[in-house]
Amino acid sequence: MDEYKVSEISQNKCVICRGQIEVKTHVRNGRLEIYWDKGNNAQPVSEGQCCDVCNESVVLPARMARLGGF
């Protein structure tokens, strides 16, 4: 199985924490394949893409608050 370092694959940075955006992989036909490296939509918090941690802890709560204080 191929081994990848995230730093060699994706240079995308989170617009909220400035950390590196996670690379999503799966194994297909015995090979590790990247299926997503673009992150999450950071709106309404910021323009651009964010990492999974910021999406769950910052962006999703902000969206829920806009829907009526969830």
C-alpha cells in the first residue's frame, strides 16, 4: 500500500485556524486513493475552505445559530 504524507499531497490551509486541511483517502483495489482534499465550506464564518475541526466546532454551530438558536 502506498504511503502518503499529508504535507506532500495538500497545501490547502484552513481559513479559520490556518492549519492544514485534512486529506480524505480510501483503499480501492489495494491502493490508497485520495477522494477529497478541498475541506469544508467555511461560510457563514469566513470565505473559503476550513478543516474538519473548525467545521464542527465553529462553522456548524454558527449555521445552527442563524437558523434560530440551536
